[in-house]
Amino acid sequence: MRSAAGPRAMRIAIVTDSHLSKRAPQCVRNWQAVADAVTHLGVDLTVHLGDITTDGQSHPEEIGFAADLLRRWPTPLRCVPGNHDVGDGSGEAPLDRGLLAAYTNAFGVDRWAVRAGRWELIGLNAQLLASDTPEEAAQWRWLEAGRACRWRRSWPAGASCPAAAPPAGPTQRGRAQPCPRPLRRRCGEPATDRRPAA
């Protein structure tokens, strides 16, 4: 992904599901191969989208092992946790608040924003969604305090919330869609289910 960031483009690498563990040497080799590629490509920032560990929820020692490898990463690095790291709010693997604390101690905050020229990258802890925990409430307050709503204020008048992606269907390509219901209040959209005219 490249974004305009002043006089030159910013290169951002997206990685996910590294599944780092002493028990998974093949994943550690893959991690090193990706680090070499990121260095060769001249990447400015790497974003890890979660599942940093193989199973940090059941093997908490994997958090420290993975953190040591991430400290040696060749670029600035931002991470968000995956369900393998801290559990989740959906019930598949219950969110473990102790592991969430261990995650933030090892990898830093579980939500962040990085400004790059005209772009602002926002990382959220998706594992908190639907967890009904104080941490989920704090994450929503953080967004409402200016991050996500700033998107709405800078969006053209009458345009749909930028959190909604246009559908991929061939007859509706490019048609604006309203925000999903839970995000409407946060993005300033009306709370109706009406879709824009074609």
C-alpha cells in the first residue's frame, strides 16, 4: 500500500498471522523472510494485524518470545492483537484481560493512530468488540474523542460515512452505502436504514 506523504510516497507493509512461537520454527523462519523483504523494499512502516503468537492465550510465554522478535523488526512497527494473542469478545476464545495486559506490556497499546501526510491510519483492537468490557468502552471513547469523527467532518457534504465500503456487485459498483447501524452515531450518519438512490 502506498499513500501520499509529502514529497515521496510512504511504503506500508501489512503483515498478519505470524504465529510466532518456539514451538513453530517454520513460522519464525517465515517472519525472518518477511523482515528481509521489508528491508529490501524500503518499507517505512509495518502494521501487524494480529495473531502475533501461535497460541498466546494458552501459552502466555509466547507473548515474550514474540515481543523479542518484534523488537528486532527493521522498520517502525504498530500492532493490534488477534484472538490467538488475547482471546476475543465473540466467545470463540473468551477475552482474557490478564493476557490483554501482558499484550500491552509486550507490544504497546492495543489501539493507535499514525499520521502519514494526508492519511491517518487507525489501529483498533477488534478482539474487544462485543466483549462488553471496560476496555471496549474505553476504545469507543477514544474513537469518539476525535479520531473517527474527524473522518466524518472532513468527508464531503452529503457523502456516506467512509467506514462503509461500496458493494462489490457488478450492478452496484461504486454506489455509496450508509454506515453499518452500530457505527452511525459515531460517524454522524442518520439512524435510518434508507440507502442512497442509485
